[in-house]
Amino acid sequence: AQTALPAGSGPGSFVGGFMVGPVASPGQVTSGHLIAQQARAVGGLPEEKVWAHLPPPLLSLLPAPTAAQLAAARQKFDLPPVFVLYPAQTWPHKNHANLLLALAVLRRDRGLTVPLICCGRLTEHSGALLRQAATLGLQGQARFLGHVSLPELAALYALCRCVALPSHFEGGGLPVGEAFWA
């Protein structure tokens, strides 16, 4: 069953996270399989007209960080020797809240203190996350750096022990591709 497009939508408009094109067009390319599935379901686009393609991350265009760049990032961000990285804007669906809860549970129940470094644009939701971190006693353990440059992001990937991706939804899952490239 096809779902009609919302009133006022048409070629070039965004519906449900994807750009709508005319069904008579050669097709639509989306940033991931989930977005392609939504384009078919919400946009009523036939399966043969929607393709999922995740291009290589921008990090793939950079050379590997040098020892000097790694040292500079470690100093600038005051990074611990071992940390988990979560590169995502602080939108609610990115699920930082449950990641913070997991850190608190690990510390309380297992005696494990896992440092978390989050980078990505701080949205209006970041205040609630900072308050949650404080309530859970995670000051200093969970840190939000905000936006970082691409070379700094490459250094963070190179320095981290692992990458967390607790997001409820990802259109293309760029951090996964970036982690593989790092």
C-alpha cells in the first residue's frame, strides 16, 4: 500500500527526512537503507526508483593524524589515556541520555569508571544532558566538547578506545563509517 505525500509537498521538498522527486524521474538516492525504506513507504515511491548509497566519510579525504596532531588534540581537550567517543549532535534521538545512565550503572554496579567524550554540535537539548550528567555524578567523566574540526575529529577517533553509537535512529550512520576509516 502506498501512502500519499503530504499536501504541499512535491519535487525538491523534504518529507520524513528524504527529498521527494517526481516518480517519473530516474530515481532517488538516499543516505542509507532505512531512509530508502521510508522514501518508499511515506513517499509512495516504487522500490526500483529508490537506492541507498552511503558515500565514504569526509575523514577518508584526510591523511592519518600525525603524532603532533594527536598530542595537540589530547592537550586541547584534556583527554584521558582511555576513553569512549560518541560523535553526535545532542538531539534526543541520539540517545546520549541512556549512554549517561549506562556509565552511571557501570560505575555503581561494577566499579568501572568509563570516561566518555562526546563531540558534535550542542543543541537546545544539551542543557538537559549536562544536568543529567551532574545528577548522576558524571562531571569530568562524561564531557561534551561541542563541534570539533574535521582534523580534530580524526584525532579523537584515532585516540579513543572505542566508539559508542546508542542512537535510536540513524539515516546513514556516519560515525560507523568514520570509525572504520579512522
